[in-house]
Amino acid sequence: MNLITNDEVKCEQAVESLHGVIDPEIGLNVVDLGLIYQIDFDESSSQIFCRMTLTTQFCPMGESISTGVRNALSEKFPNYSIDVKVVFEPHWSAEKITQKGKDFLNS
């Protein structure tokens, strides 16, 4: 996974925490599903910016998933404020699923 980030170490920690956020309709975590596009840390304002997507623009669990991302990052980095932005460009496709995710889904 090639996330755009400005802090590789903290990004790895963030991604590790996001493995616990599951898309309830699919049963796969948001990382292996390919929903996380970017994680950046602003040390001067103690903020984390996360850019993510959903499998469809009308995903009925979208708010629940983005809240799960926010909560997981808040738990891992309690001294930061979290800004999660859901975007639809680039569009999500099944090609974004990691090999681990494909194995899980038996694809």
C-alpha cells in the first residue's frame, strides 16, 4: 500500500490501528479493503489528516466506517485532533484490495 504521508513511522502505527476498523457489510478491514488513501501528521497543531474513500458513494455504512477510522486514530494518538475526509476521487475499485484482503475474500 502506498499511502501519501509525511511521517512513515507514525503512519505505520496509524495503519496498524486501522486494521481494527472493519467494513461491516464486507467483513474486511479498511486498510486491506484499500479505503485509506492518505495519512499526514501536523506536529505544529497536533492534528492528523486522513483522506479515505468508501466502496460506493452511497455506502449505507459510510458514516460508521469513517467514525471508526476517527476513533481508532484518536485511541492510538490521544494527543492529536483527527480530521477524516471522505473523498471519491480517485474512485475505489476492487484493484485497491491488498493481497491479504483478496485472500480473505477468496478472490
